[in-house]
Amino acid sequence: MKRRVLSLCLFLGACSTASSVPTSIENKPQPPRAETAQTGDRSQTPAKPAPASVPVTYATFADWREAFVSKAVARGYDRAFVEGLLADVQPKEAVVRADTGQPEFSKPISSYVKNAVSAARIQTGRERVNANPDIAAIEARYGVPREILAGVWGMESDYGRVQGDIDVVTAFATLAYDGRRRDWAESQLFSVLSIIKSGKSTRQELKGSWAGAMGQTQFLPENYLKLGQDGDGDGHVNIWTSDSDALASAANLLKSEGWRPGQAWAVEVTLPADFDYYLAETESQTPDWWAQKGVVRADGGNWNASEKTAPAVLILPSGAKGPAFLALPNHFAIRKYNNSTAYALAVGLNADGIAGRAPLKTPWPDEQPLSLAMRKNVQTALNTAGFNAGTVDGVIGIGTRKALREWQKANGRVADGYLSYELASELSAKVSGYTILGPSGR
């Protein structure tokens, strides 16, 4: 049965949390925010809440702190405990900059994946996960294969090497005071209070990224409480220094988000010369349905019985000239960890390498980054021509891609919804004259 899936946010990249983070670790957790070509939307966090009718602002950080303490007391926390925890906290400007900044240039997904997927990362992941004494039990308990867990582990912290060193109390207090995502940040801060109060961890142990994600598998405090697991059997959930706890917690998160044991995450496919690229990202169908359209597995393999009935979405991360994938439900389970197609591809392709599967048949193309001004100009041009790209914010999300796909179709182009540098330059140049065709061809 046909099902439209235009709500999927597929083409995302990633961003660094700090200049000290090595280039191999580019995608770090963040609060909920709009997608861009460089920013993943951490789905370990809830969707961005609707703004209050009368947003509350605070003149000083001390005013926010007093208000938060009152909220905590109303929830049953001891006033002295909360006041003591926040007594030495001051807002951290680096956290605000990281939260509000949008990169001037959007990194192409091909560049991100080529950097993130490497022989060294694959070899290290294979060695580390296979050497773990608890990995077989973790696989059996949660149904998530070790190579996927290693893929997540490598992307999140380079196998524990880069976990972030920011005090999470300070991080969430800063984000709450800044106000853009106050409800979310305060919710996470309440979870931090619960972690410390219950003795699950100490304030000194709670270090993480600028957005407060913690440990080897970068869990937010709320999910640490809900989904953290004791993988090594010592009675304590320590995602900072225990590899097994970090891996079991990641497995539990993926299982809770619908991981399907026995199914692939995605499979590279090849497309016929006359393929209708408009189907990409808009149809969720079984592999057999796609086969009737001429879509075949690039590895020449067969779908197993479980996969044959699974919904699959065709994704073209670099457009018609790059690799094509049929993304199965497990791809989107990975995206629940970090809602970024680039991230999910990196996790999956590293996992494939760790498992000894063949590399991609179709190479990634060389792509040029798009400036923020260029992206905004494209959205302006599309909107003015009658294609609804939404808010002009430079975020190339599902709305912009849908509008671009419709424009491509109306103008006799390959309707893959992909914004190449050449097409962005063409549309951006029209911003002053708007000579591109509208939906009616005028």
C-alpha cells in the first residue's frame, strides 16, 4: 500500500562541538534545532516545544537561578541541595555561541562521510568491540549487532577518546538562561538533579559536550535515567569509563526506538537509466516494489524474508550522481540517536566495514560547500517563483528539498531534490530578477 513520507528529514550533516575536537569527530549532540547541512537534530531530545504565548525573560542569571530553584522546590527537591549545586555556576559564552551559531558554509554530505568513514576507524572499532567480554550478551539481550554499536561508539566519542569536558550543570543552566530552548534545557537539568540526588553519579563525573550529552555514547541526562544500562554487571551505570555500560545503553536506546533484529540498516542500490528520481524520499515501499521500478542491490545479494516486507525509502544523499540507498527501518532507528542522514550513513558504513562487508560500488562525488547567503537566496527564489520552501533561514530541510524537487520537475530537470553548487548558483543568481519558471510554467 502506498504511503507518502514527505515528512522525513533525510539530508543532514554534522557539526563540531569545539575547535579542540578532532575532525574525525564532527557530529556531536545538540538540543533540538532546525536541520541544516551541517547540523544534526538530536532526537534523544524531544521536539522543539511550541513557544509560550508570553515568553519569560530574565534580566540576570541570578534571576533565572532563583526562578529555577523555586521550580525545583515545587517538584520536591530540597532547596539547599539545588542552591548548592547552582551556587558557583555562571553562564558559559561558548555554549551560547555553539547553540546559536549557524556555519557560514554548509559541508557537503560526501565530504562528511568520506572523512567519518575510514579504514582506521573501522579497524579500531572491530578490535575494540570484539575484545569486549560482554558484547555477546549485549547483542543477545537487545538484538542490536556489535558492528552497529561500534559504529555509534566511534561516531559519538571516537571509542571513548573524545567525550567532552564541560560541566553539564553549567551547560544546561546556560541554555536555560539563554531562553531559546529553556523548557528543554530545564527538563534536562531536572534530570541532572535526579542523577546526583539518587547517587547514580557525582557532579564531578557529569562531564559532556556543550549541549550536555555525556559519556562514550553521548547520552543526555533524561535518557541516562530512562535507558542507561549496566552492561558489565557491577551494579552501576557508568557510561564514561565502562565500555560495556556505554554499549549496552546505546543498544537499549536503539531497541527502544524500534531496531529490527535481522534486518540491514540500508543497502546500496543501482538505478536504471530512465529512473524517475521524483520517487526518492517520497515513497516508502517494499524492496519488491522498488525492484519493479528497476532498483537492484549493488552487491548482487538477496533480501531476507524479514526485509522483503519492510518499508524502504530511497535516499540520494548527493543527488542522482552519487550513491543511492534503500533505507530500511533500522536506518531511521539510528536516526533516532542523531537525526542526521550523514550521521546514520557514517554509522552504517563503518558498521558494514567492521562486519567485513564490501565498500560502496558508487563513489561519492566531489561537492562544493554552499554559503549561508547562497542557501537563503535559493529559498527566496523558490518562494517567489511559487514553490513553498518555507522560512528563508538557510536550512536545507525537507520543505526546501520538496520545493526544489517540484521546481526541478516543472523545469524539466532531474527531480532528485538535490541542491548542487551549480543549481544553487543558478537559483541564487535569480534572486534579483526571479526569471525562473513558476508552477504553471510562467
